[in-house]
Amino acid sequence: MKADLFAGISGLLLSIVVWLVSASFPVFAVSKAGPAYYPRTIALIFALVCLGLIYESLKKKEIGNPMTGYLWLRLATIVGILVVYYFGIRILGYFSSTFLAGIALAMYVFQKFTAKNLLVSTANAAIICIIIYFIFTILLKAPLPKGILF
């Protein structure tokens, strides 16, 4: 299917970009497992999975076009929300923009603006932010971008 082929090629390109970007990370003489070790390991595993997806998609016969105009619009909207999220991190900070993007993406997936959906979206976004805060700030003591709010 074309969607699997597109996803496999996109994932393979992403793996290559991660591999190349991680090449600029510093290398430590003490340990071989420097800062680039884990991103490169994940990129390699992801590339292998994507190669499998590409292989399987080329093996299958084309059934039809699964991506209609409506699905392309939904994909473009989600990518648009993620681009705004990326640039919003610098202004609002990591937690505020992650919280708002989580609500926006969840509400877009629900496709109905009701109080229940808003409550579920807000709760999910808050839980994700709390988990990320605990992992990165408390456990790893890694600084996350701060903005005007947090």
C-alpha cells in the first residue's frame, strides 16, 4: 500500500537525520556510550523496522488509494498543530506548549467539542506533562525549555 511505503520511507529518512545529527554530539574518552549512543541505537532499530515496512508494502498489491482529500486535510492539520507546538516551546516553554498541544491534538481527534471531551483531553495533557516533568526534571535532572509561564 502507498501509505505503508510512504511511512516506511519517511521513517527511514528520519532515522538517517537522527543518525547524522547525533554525529555532532561530543565523544567521551572514558566511555564508548556517549550522548550519541542511545539516539543512534534507536535510529538503527527504527530504520530496520522501516525497511521491513517498505519491503512488506512493495510485496503487497495495490488495493486502492487509502488517502482521500479529507485524510490529507486531517494530516496537514495535525502537522500544522505540531509546527505551532515546536515554535511555541520557545515562547511559552516546554510544559505550557506541551499541555496546549496535547489538548489541541486530542480535541481534533475527538472531532466533537463537548465538555466531556475537553475534560478528557485536559486530563490526558496534564498527566503527560506530569510524567514528563517527573522523568526529565526530577529523575534525570535535565533542563527543559522555560518560557514566559513555566
